[in-house]
Amino acid sequence: MNNKKIAVTMSLLMGGTLSFFMSLLGNIMSGHFSLPGFIISFVISFIISIIIGLLIPVRKISSDLRHKFLFSEESMGGRCIDALISDFIYTPVIVLSMIIFACRMAEKQGGHIPFLPYFGKSLVLDLILGFILILIFTPIFIRLVVKHK
């Protein structure tokens, strides 16, 4: 498997994992968990993460920042930088789209969600969740993907 295929596979695995957990958290936080709502938010989130992965060179940005701070890729500092960069690129866009989706769905059902408080709370919680998930799953997925090389 060449580097491009590894990057695409990692993007799909990480995008799917983060989309799953972020959609789950968002639906639970709404207080109105429903399987259709979860599935729709997961699909939207996953599509957005694929688009971001194709358009933004997250790996290069992380690598440049790691080198600037003299961290190796395998060090905890390097892994934290990788997680922060990925988290700050993906999470705000996904959370914003999910909150807009939730607000529109609530309006269609006659309800109202206060955008800013819900967005702020969701963004903070999803940034924390995303950082932890990226730290945990990136090394696992890299081993799986490289093993199939």
C-alpha cells in the first residue's frame, strides 16, 4: 500500500470513528436520541470528514508543526500535536454543521434550539472527545493499515 492509499484509508477510519462518537454524543446531548437522527448525523458528519480529508493536508500541517517544536512523530508531544491539529480542523466544521442540522430539524417540528449556547457546549465537549479519540485510535489504525501494506 503506498502512502496515498494509507492516508486515504486512515482518513476513512478516523473519519468514521470520530463521526460515530460525535454523532452519538450530539444525539445524547440533545435529550431526544433517536436512531434515525443518529444515522443521519453520522452520515452527514462522515461525508464532511471525507471532504475535509481530501481537501486539507492535515498530515503535512501536523508534520510541519511537529518539526517546528522538535517532536518526533512517535513521541507523546508529537502525537498530541497531531491530535490537536486534526481536532481543530475537523471538529468545528462538523459541530457547526450538526448544530445547524439540529436547529433546522427542531424548527420543522415546531421547536427551537438556542444556537450559540448549544454550539458552544457541543464544540467544547466534542473537542475534548475528539482529542482523546484521536490519541487512542490513530496508533491503532496506523498499525492495522501498515500491517496490510
